[in-house]
Amino acid sequence: MTAVRTVLEDTASQRAAGAMQLAGGALMIAGALLPWLTLLAGLQAYRGILGWNGRGVLVAGAIVALGGAASLVGRAGLLVRRGVSLLAAVVAGSGIVLVGRLISTWHDLVARDAMMVARPGVGLPVVVVGAIVVAAAIFVDGGR
């Protein structure tokens, strides 16, 4: 009876981790498509996919979401689950660096021309939150 219970618990934790990875991947994709910086009080939006960083986040989000979907249906091995979480951890770290650079760029724009009404967008924080959710899935997964 305990062997069956252990298998069921492992499957449940793997599916929970897969759901977290799928949701986090969707957040990463959405964050890449949302504006990272807006000018003129939101009239001009610069989305993440305009640059290489945003395109890389979009591809990483798609890989993470596919890995999460495979984990959710029980077709992903340990290497896929851990690899997806590791990729998300790298994206989270890069995203935190990009948030710092975005704030620096925003301050420069405001200092040079206050009429631009520059504001940071919501896309990059959404990417970071999604990547952190996926990276945390490694702790939900039983490691088996």
C-alpha cells in the first residue's frame, strides 16, 4: 500500500510542478509581448519582442511552457523538469539585471526630456515573476 501511495504522491507533485511551469511559461510569454517601456504617457509602447532580449524571453517562455505541458501530462523526465527550471532561473536572473537597466534608462529619459513622460512598462516584471514561479517548481517536484 505504501508503494502505491508513494507513486501517487510523486505523480501529484510532478503534475503540480508541471502546472507551475506551464503557468510560469505563459507569464513569460505574456511579459515578452507586453510593453517594457512607454513614452508620451503610454501612447508609444516599446514591447519586449522589439529587441533580442525580449525575443529570447519569448523563446525561453515557449520552451518552458512546452516542458511544463509535458510534465503535466506525465511525459517529461527528471532531466526535462530540472532543465526547464534551470532555464527559468537563468531568465529570472537576466530579467532582474534588465529591470535595473530599464530603470536606469527610464531615469535618463526623464532627466533629458520631461515632456517624453517615460514610464516603465509591466512586461519585464511579469517576465521575472513568471520565471521565478517556474524556478520554484523545482522545490515542488519530488526529485524523482
